[in-house]
Amino acid sequence: MDTELILMQLFSGVALGAILVLTALGLSIIFGMLGVVNFAHGALFMVGAYAGLWVASLTGSFWWGLLVAPVMIGLFGMLIEYFLIRPLYGRSIDDPLLLTFGLSYVLVEGVRIVFGTDGIPFPTPSALTGVLDLGVGFFPIYRIFVVGVVFVVVLLLWLGLEKTRFGLIVRAGARDPTMMRVLGVDISKVWLLVFGLGVGLASLGGVLSGPMRSVNPEMGSLVLAEAFVVTVIGGLGSLLGSIIAGLAVGIVISMTALFAPEMATIVMFALMALVLLIRPQGLFGKLA
Amino acid sequence: MTDIRNITKTGISRRRALAGLGAGASLVAMPWIARAADDIIRIGFPTPLTGPFAAEAKDQVKSAELAVKQFNDKGGINGRKIELLVRDDKLNGGEAATRTLELIEKDKVHAVVGSLSSAVQLAVNEVTRARGIIYVSISQSDTINEVKDFSKYTFHEALNPHMTAGAVARHSFKKGSKVAHLVADYAYGHEMLRGFKRAQAEIGAETVGEILHPFGAADYSTFMPRLRSMRPDFLCISNFGRDQANSIKQAVDFGLKQQAKIVVPVILHNQRLAVGPEVFEGVVGGANYYWGLESQLPSAKAFNDAYRAANGGAIPTDYGAYGYTGLSSLLMAMQVAGGTDTDKVIAALEALKYDVAKGPQSYRKCDHQSVQSVLVLESLKKADMKNDADLFKVVANEAASEKVLRSCTELGFPA
């Protein structure tokens, strides 16, 4: 086993990790701020991919799909929060969980009815096709682009949450919503926006995944599992945790693929079990 | 269970006797047990309508329905109408076994056709074997032919991995070719790999590496660096359904097509549609059926035309065709047997020569494998496609021959 291959495998792991971070972010933000476990996350990821494909085919450009679909589905997410989740605040955590679980079935079935059960081709944008020579091996340009997008999204999120007034309100609202209300902040408006943001991120992940994986109504189910694993390992609600955990899971999967490829999927769950045994709150989670 | 089947048998015999005007007077002895329901021949059809093989399963149902309709239009079997009972097995062995048992116990089916996974069909086979119900399996499997899993009630209409992998290998590999394998880690993948390696040994093609991937994986990027480092002439990808689409797409993204020719044991019509011509261009794979055969075969033309008429101009796909050929063979045998008497239908199936879509076929006596032609297809470049359905070029059509099968003795049957 030569160093070049191991380096290449490490890089593949980081790239895969970046994709995992992207899929986990939306889930993590919604749980961290609203305390809602969004089981429709995978389905919204899938709906995002279809929306991106639809916009791209209308406009003839992948870029419009990439920009418009997350906003569109983000707005749709706000409707979900306003009409479906909002009545359940103050009840047990299971209620929104069951609601979103049911919603995911509705969304998958809806897409099956509109777009059919077969997969639909989502071609890689022509500007990003081909491979890049990294010196230790070749890597698809599109995947490198996705890593770049994830980096930018994470940076913007961090700046937004840490450096703006809105971010301050969001963070404070996550800690003590009652106090925020007393201080005259309309916290429900903040929750609406945060839910929309989380859903928008899920659908951004969907659009970006389109050219890498085939687009089909069931594409979200595996993503939901992956996003959960990453969020649980990182610590529920911790943004930094999701990022580190996503990259770590990506690298672990990639290294396992090198030595025991048939274990590449299961290793992610093994890692989660291990973390839960040693640190039940996750790497960066706070004890409740 | 046996009681009910006997009643059914008597019921049919009585009708036949009446139709034949009094030849079997003794059989009219029990008219009170004849029930209206016995007039209908019920065929159970478990198939994974949901999950990663949904597209292929749906086509199987459409084709099976066509076969049933054609027989019903011609007056059924001895005047008895045929009914197809489709059930979703969710691509899960347990679910398939439960549905099959339900079909047999509750719906009182006379035979079972279907299932679309080498693992799930073995679950169905367990149930039908134990209950003594005829099962026409329409999904690839090797073990179903072997003595261990053999059942005299089971007929294997689908090709088996030795047939498809063998044909693809014979038409692609040369002596000294270097082959890298990417294989789905379950029965189908393992069997296909075995089929390829057997053919490679005969040809003298070398295996430079094999990677087993988890079934249903969405991301294959982490396998690509190692596959590249094997420097193969051929990348041989043995998986099914969406796994095929995803893995080929990602292998192409990683530039493996520039380095190696991609071959698959079974090239799937629906997956080619799902990822587009650019990705599949030049990929070679085996198939049981391709609609383009209609230019050479009258039976293919007749099947396509009937399918088009019944499905708004759509064309039948590879796995879809199994639904048609499998069900047609069973119904033809029932016609010969004059009804649903299990032993008579088995005898009729064993003796049957049929050509309903893809040239002559017949079931080999020892293992009940359907001896039939095997196609090797190559996916066309977009510019070479004459229309949207023109996906493949037929590069070889191996005529039906027992020679491509493992011999009966090799499978463990007494010589």
C-alpha cells in the first residue's frame, strides 16, 4: 500500500466529509435552535434535488437551479413551520418528530406522483466536468467545487451567527426563549427564519448531490441516516460539532473503504455507537 | 392446505369432464364442492414495487399483466379466467416470504411468479417449495439451480449469472486482460463475480483486484482511488438497480472510463435512462431482452407491439420482459395440462418449447433452468441514437444452448 494511495484516500474522505457536513448542517441548526428533530430532513433534501432539476431544466442552467431551489424550498420550509410545527411548540419533543416523520412520507409520495418512481438524470454542469490532477491522483472537478461551496456556506453561517445582531438573537433565543420574549423580541419570527434556513440548507445539499448521485424519490432516506449519525457524533445542536464530526466520519469511511470496503457503510454506525458509549452528549454537545 | 388443493383439482376435472361431454362420469360424483372461485386461476406475483429496484419491478408487472390479458382475451385456460395478484415484497426476504405465504394460504393462488433479487427469490422459493406450489422465478440466481435449493416446483425463467457474466466475458475479455471487480456485497454480486471468474479462467484474463461494496451505497468515491491504482483494462461492476447507476456514474466522474472499459453482467434499460447516455456511453453488459430485437425476431415484434398497444406506446424493458416470458411459459403449460393440476403443469413445463419474445426457450429437465439466448449490449453514444428508446447496440446474441450452463452433474444432480 503506497503513500500516494493513502493520501488520495484521505482526500476522498475529506471531500466525502464535506458532503456529509452539508447534509447534517440543516438538521443540526433546526435541532439546536428550535429543539425540533426534523425527520423530514432527508425528504426535503430530495425535494431540493428535484426542485433544482426542475428550475435547471426551465432555465437551461444548473446555476439557476443551485440558487433558486434552496430559496424556494426554504420558503416552503417556512410554510411547514408556520402551519404544521408551530402549533406543536410547548408539547413533548415527540410531537414534531412524529409530524415531520409523517411529512417525509407525504413528500416522497408526492414526488413519486409528480415525477415518477424512476430516477431522473441530472447532468454535471459542463463547466465542472472532468478530473483534476492532484499530484497523488485524479479527482472530479465537480466534487472539489462542492467542497468549496460547503466551505463558503459554513463560513457564512459562522459569520451570520457569531458576528451579526440576528445571530445574537438566534443564539440567545436557543438558550432562553422566554427571556427573549420579555425583552421584546418576536422569537417566533426568528424560529420561522431558522427553520427556513435549515430546510434551505437541506435542499442545497440535494441540488449539489444531484450530479454526483442519481436523483430519485428515495435518495433522501440514506441521507437522513447519515445526517443523524453526524449530528449525534458531533453533539446535537452544535454547529462546530457537526463540522468536525462530518469530516471525521468521511475520513473514517474512506479509510475503511481502503482496507475493508464491505464495511464502509456500517463503520459510520459503529463510530456513532463508540462515541455514545464514551461521550453520550456527542463530541461537542452540552449535557442536558 | 392439501384438502383445498384436492377440492380445486376435482373442481377443474369436473368442468373438463362436462366440457368433454361425459367422458369422466365418475368425476361428476362430487358436484357439491365446486365453487365459483375455482373458475378463476390465480397467480401470485410478489415483486419489489418500492425501493431501489422499483423501476424494474413496475415493468415486470406491466409485462405480466400483458401475458394474462392475452390469455384471457383468448378465452382463458379451458374457459377459466386468469387473475394476477401483485404484492409488494419491499425487496425484503421476510416480507416476500410473508406475502407469498399469504398468497398461498389466504388468496389460494395456483402458482407464484415473480420476485426481483437473488436473495429475496430464495426466500420465496423456500415457501413455495415447502407448500408444493409452482414458482416461476424471474430474477437472476445461480443457487436456485443447485441441488441444495432445488425444488421440483421451481422453474427459473431468468438467466443465471453464469450465462450473463459468461457471455459478457467471452465478448469483452482477451487472454491477458486485467480485470478489476467492484461487487455488491450480497448474493447477486457474489454470484456474478463467480460467473466472471469462471469465464476469466477459461479465457486467461487476470483479476487484478476485487472490492466488495455495501448493498445500496449511494457514494462510491472512496472506492475509486484503489480501483484506479489497480490499472485495469476492464472495470467490471457487478451490482443492480440504482447501485448500477450510481457506481457507473461515479466511476465515470473519476475518469475511470479513460483508463478502462466498463463492463457489467447485466446492463439495465431503466438505469441507463436514469443517468443519461453520456454516462453509459460504451458500457457493455448482458441482457435477456432488448426491444431492438424486433428487427430480427417476429416474436419480439409481436411482444413489443402488444406491449406498446397496452401501455400507450411504451416499449418493454429487459427485466420487464421476464414478467412476460415467465408468465407466458406458465400459462402455456397450464393450457397443455388443461388446468392447474400441479404434477401435470410441471410435466408440461418440462416438455414445453416456447418462443414468445426472444427466440426459442425451454426448461432443462434436471434444474429447471430456462435455456435461452443471451444478449451482449453496448450503450450507444447520444449522437448515434436514432430515437429516445434507441439505447443499445446488440454486439452479440448467443443462441440458446445448454453448453453455456453448468452441467447437471456439476450442480450436484445425479447423472
